[in-house]
Amino acid sequence: MLAAAAIDGAGPATTPTRIVAPVALPGLAATALISFIFSWRELLFARVLTGVVAGTGHRRSAAHRDEFRSKLLV
């Protein structure tokens, strides 16, 4: 395909943009989408297993809860 582009008169700057990019973009887009889906799934899986409460960024324990309750009662 690159040889055909050279025969048709495409220069070194035109070949990547008009020949290589249109062929490679669907594969790159599919790879990016699959990578995002797997990363998102791993993040959710890790958050469920570690027991992180949404929005707090830390894990709540019984000691933390008791300390918070004792401060409210004082």
C-alpha cells in the first residue's frame, strides 16, 4: 500500500496522514475502548473488595465509627 502511494505521487509527509492513519485509527480506537473498559472494571472490582465507601476515599472501620459517635455524644 505504501508503494502504491509512492507510485501515485504521495510524498513522505502525505503517506502517514492519508494512507497509514485511516487504516490504523479503527484498531487504535478499539484498543483504547477495550483498555478503558478493562481498567474501569478493575477499579470497580478493587473498590468492592477493599470496602471503600464511595465518596470518602478511605475505609470505615468499627473503631472509626465508635470514635465518631463518642465525639457526637460529648
